[in-house]
Amino acid sequence: MKLLQAYKFHLIGLVVGAVLGYLYYSQIGCITGTCAITSQPINSTLYGSVMGVLITDFFKKEK
């Protein structure tokens, strides 16, 4: 339980980033299919989740 509380913000960032990454793929995407990140949904979802974790890491307070 303490592990979940320690990484709560990272997990929230992971989920929100993955959802936003998929939404970016589905709404904007890549017309030609040659874009490295947005040409496939798995790529944009993984990229979004990594970015979500990195962004939430900025807001985590050090003890």
C-alpha cells in the first residue's frame, strides 16, 4: 500500500498520458503514415504514457 501511495502521481500521469496519446492518434494522427510516433496507436499511447510520467515527476515533492 505504501508503494502505491509513493507512486500515486506517476500512475496518474501514466494513465492520463496514455489516454491523451491515444486521443492524439485518433483525432490528429498522421495522414501519410510515415510519422514515427503517430502512425500507430501503440506508439502514440506509449509515448504519451512516458511523457505523462516524466511531467508528473516535476511536480512530486522530495522528502
